[in-house]
Amino acid sequence: MSTAIPDSSAPVLRVLAQAPHRLLFLAGACNVVLAMLWWGITLFAMRWHVGVTLPAPSIPAGWAHAIVMQYQVLPPFMFGFLLTVFPRWMNLPSLTRWHYLPIGLGLLGGQVLTLVGLLGHPVLVWLGLLQTLAGWLVALGFLVALLWSEEKTTWHAVSCAVALGFGAIGLMLVFAWQYSGNPRLMFAAIKIGSFALLLPIYMTVAHRMFPFFASVVVPGYRMFRPMWALAAMWLLCLVHLGLELTHTYAWLWASDLPLTAISAWLMWRWRVPLSAPALLRVLFAGYAWLPVAMLLYSAQSLWLLASGEYALGRAPAHALFIGFFGSLLVAMVTRVTQGHSGRPLELGRLAVFAFFCLQLVTVLRIGAELVADSLEWQAIAAALWLVAFLPWVLGSLKIYLSPRVDGKVG
């Protein structure tokens, strides 16, 4: 069956249809700004009662922020990357545009409907989440079909597929909460998004790709990818998830200290010289937030065990979300965007600005848990997030909507 876009189609659609990452990265880039714009306005209104007064969302604002960021902002980037690399990892034919265009449109439309719905239209929230789930299941189905077709087992692909399966379960729990009103279901959805979806996928991609990237550009670099380390980190993530779901916070250190040790050890083994290209160095700089975050989780747990006091609040979580997930989002997406648009593999000024601003956002958001007026500093961190990402997003959108500079298709 031909996959050619008819000549009557808009040129921009033909460009977006040339590769899986284009539309999906475009959706993610828009989500990064739109979702945080809603959250920033919400925080400013809560703290200072100024600016735009938003209607109360049908989902409590904090829960909505967690669901949107974990299940709608980051996943389009993940699906755009995985739909591209799964066939390459398995030596299978690439997916066609009729595979990935419905997924991209579904995830983008789901985010837009959800955010509009949070402005006082509850039905749109659920239609948006339903559209997100539909796009998610279609994408997962295509990826699982690739796994089924390969002759041998690609464990990195299996790891990502399992994490995406957990993500589908998490989204379904959001609907179960809407039906039952049981807050435990929403709590479980949020925790699954963190420790069974995002962290395993980020760890898996780092484990497979970071040593490979380094081996390409650093002379004499030897790839180091022990599969036992990835398996151990998966197990520890699930133990952490189980302890959170049972509210056994005083014992989180039992999973988080080993996670700290393994992630720090891998970071040391993967280190690259300072002479390495900046685009490579920021990957490992962003990865450094993982052992920091897990160390904060461990310290919080041990302090609770020793004193009965739950210190640090959500500081460990935001070291993970903003520091680790956010920093690697900028580094990894920039790397893929540059390489797949025929441009030099350079970090660029917009990405440098976004990356370093994001480090400040992380520190501010961690610090917000330690000061008396936490909400004020949360709002400031949200505003700085927009300052960090907006130029980078606009620059990236221009690339996604333009043909490759080397004249190739992709």
C-alpha cells in the first residue's frame, strides 16, 4: 500500500509525516510550554490572587499537574524516540507514517483537550485523557508487534515496552478514580507514572544510548552496558513503588540507597573527558541528578525512620522530575533533533540556555520545600521553567516544520 501524502496536502503536513519524531516531538514541545503555563498561572493565582482567575478544575490542581506532566508532556517525546529506534534495535523495517501519524495526532489532541477542560470544562478533561489513552494503546500495540516479530530478544526494547504497559495501567487508574472517587487510585496512578513508567524508560534509554553516543565521538571509549545493573534498577524501582503504595516511607531507603549506588557507579563508569562535545557532556550532567534524587529520597526516609518527621517534602521528587527527567529531555531531544534534521551534532545556544536555566529551576523547586513561603518559590520556579523552555521550544518547532537541511527524507 502506498504511503504517499496526496499533492493537495499542506506542505507542513508532508514535512511532519516524514519521520516519527517530527509530529510527536512537536506535540511534546507544545505540551512542555502549555502545561506549565496552566500550572504557573494556577500557582500565581493561589499565592497572590492576581492575574487570570482560573475555574476550579474537575481534578484537584496538584493531581492534574502530576498526571499531565507524567502522562501527557513527556510521553510524546518517548514515543517519538521509541517508534524510531525500535525497528533499528531489532533490524526490522521502519514504521510507516500511517503508524505514527494517528499516534501523534492522538497525543497532541489529548493534551489540548485536557488543558482546555481544566479551564472549567470537565467533559473535555475526560475526552482528552481518553484520547491520550487511545493513542497510547495504539503506539504500544505497534511496539509490541515489533517485539513479537524479532528473531531474538532485545531486552532494552522489552524494558521500554513493559514500562509503557505500566503507563497504560496508570492512565486507566485515573478513569477508575473518576468512577469510584477512591483517592488511592489516583495516588497509585501518580506513583506508577514516576517509578514504573518514566524512571525505567529513562534508565533504559540511558543504559543503551549514552555509552553508544560516547563511543561514536570519543576515541578509544569502550561501551559499558551491564544488563544486570538495568535489571537491578528495575527491581528497585518496583520495590520503591510498592513501599510508596503501602505508605511505608520510613523504609524507602532500602530500595533508594542501592539505586543511588548503582546509578552513581554507572555515571562514574560512563564518564567522558571534558574535551568531549558539549552535546555529549550534558547527557551525563543531566544523568547526575538521578543519584542526587535517590540520595535525597534515602535521606528523607532515614530521617523519618529515626525521628518520625517527614522532612524535605517533595524536594526529592522534583530533583528527579525536573533535574533528571527535565535535563535529559533537553539533552536527548536536542541530540535527536539535530541528528535527524541533517544538522551538526551541536548543543546550540538555545539548548545551552534551556539546560542551565533548568538547573536553576531544579534548585529553586527543591529549595521551595525548605522555606516558609513554599508556594511563592514554586510559582517563581514555574515561571523560570517557561523562560527556560520557550526559546528552545520555538527553535525546535521551526526544525520540525522544515525539511532536512541535507536534502534527505526524514
